Amino acid sequence: MPATYEPIATTTLSSSATSYTFSSIPSTYTDLVLVVAGTFTNTNSGGNLRLNGDTGTNYSTTALRGTGTTVYATRSINRSFIAGNEDGSSSGPWIFIWNINNYANASTYKTVLVRASDAGAYVSETAGLWRSTSAINSITFITFDPGISSGTTLTLYGIKAA
Amino acid sequence: MLAGNTFYDPANFISIATATGTGSSNTITFSGIPSTYKHLQIRFRVKDTENLGVRNTNILGLYFNGSTTAGTYGKHRIYGDGTSALADGSSTSQMSFSQTIICSLPDEDQIFTVGIIDIVDYASTTKNKTAKMIIGTDANFASTQYKIQLASGVWVNTDAVTSITLNISGGGNFTNTSSVALYGIKGA
């Protein structure tokens, strides 16, 4: 029986970085899952996603977040990335699991579901939208203040429907 | 999976079937589901054909084995609608997600409601059936009808699940661009 859920690529950062990109993603799957496990170099960092290198304000999110004492909802529109945890409040360790639905479709916008889990600080679930009909061929996990720590592991999986 | 460990290779996650909407039916059904897996996962992206000129309030639901007996399904959920974090629960005739499904307004034309549903121990003939769900919709627009939600559901019935139906309540049908994929997860 053919494999349905396959690892496409994986890496462990050997030094801190502000971003990591998976490029030349094959179009042969139905959905993608990106698992990022690690830490940030600063408590103000947040984990975000950009698709196909698009830095335009073509992203938006609807999020539910709990901090241990507070639960709240947020929405952000016309942003230049999909925010996985809305605001950085901890350096981690954390896990981001990004489910990227129907990524190879070339006629509709792309919706992403992301769970961000940091047992010491927060948990959040987010629906993100990229307003582009382009098939996704590259994915960038990015932070802005100031980096992703050495030792962080990023693994991209493909899920193939019958 | 922690930093420094090798990646997880989920070789026991198997595609069973994919179904698409027809544009003329408010249900999508998987039937004849084999009992050879331990758990099931549904991954979907769906959309409602209805376009009444306003954002609709039609919602997604799910039921098993064709059964819609009142009071045999329950769900609890937490959700965010962009402005508030909320929670509720209900006992109904199906596992209603109370999640507004994207309709076919022009400004929603390229957008879908997406979700992942895990149905645990579906082939058991001694346990009631439980499921957990993550469902989300975002449209780059400030409306409380666009939500992200985490939900748990129960079907108070010990029958093995052999068919699963997703449906739209309130109006409209699944567009022919709607797609639902069913996967089986093997146990040891």
C-alpha cells in the first residue's frame, strides 16, 4: 500500500537564523504539514509563515489563544505573514504545527491551520489565509526579533489523498 | 518530536477515499468504511453554494451510519470569532460544529472553510464514539462569522462506524470545488 503521509525534508539549524525556507516543494501531495520544534533567541520573538516568498500584505489570521490566565481571540488583516502565535511572549521551547490545505491548487486562496504550543507560556490555534491563487512551492518559517535558535528542527511532510 | 530528534515517519497513515461536492447536495458521505484501522482522520476544505447577498449563517455538521436521532450527539467547543473567545455545548441530532461555512459571495469566492477531524476507535462495538476537531475560516474581513474553533464531539452509540456524512444545515449545497479526504490510522 503506498505511503500517504511522507516526510519531504527535514533540517536542524546548526546556528541561529531569522528564517528557514523549504523550496522546490513538489506538487504531488494534497496537504502539507510543517512541524517546527525549538526555541527563539529572544522572548519577544514570534513564529510566522510566508509562502512563495510573498512579502506583500496578502495574509490574514483569526486566532484563539490562551496564556495560562487569559483566553482571548484576535484577528489581523492585510499583514505580510501568517502569525503563528500572534505575539511573542516566550523563547520556548515550543512546537508549531502548520497544516497547509490544498497547497498545490492554482485557482483558490490558501488556508492554513496552525497550532502553537509552549507549555510554559501559551497555546494558540489560528486560521490563516494567503490571498493568492498560486500553487505553493516554497514555505518560509520566519521570526523578526531576532532569531530562531540553533538546534531548532523543521520537518515538512506531504499528505496524499486517494 | 523535540529539537535534535529524528523526524517522525507516520507510515501507518493511509488514504482511504476522497469525495467532492456536487453543487446539488448538502451532504458528502463516505460509506463502506473498512474496520481495519484504529482511528480515522478527515481533512476537508468546503464551501456552500448559497449566495443571498449577505454572509450566511449556514453551518457544518457530521453524523455517523446515517443516524440523526435527536439527543444522541453532543459537542463542546471553544472558539474565537475575531473579537471574543467563547465556549458552548449542545446535545443534538448530529455532531454540529456550529461553524459557519464560507458561502459563495463574490468576496468569498476564492476562500474555503477548512478542518481536521479525528474519530477515535471508530470500529469498536463496545464504546460510544468520540471525535475532536479543528476548524477554521479566515477571509481577511472583520466578521464574527469567521472563526477558529477546537471542538470535541460524542455519538452515544456503540455501533462500529461504517459511514460518515458531512452536511450543511441552513441552506445551500457543497460546491463542486469542496473536497473531503478520509484517512485511516493503523494501531499496533
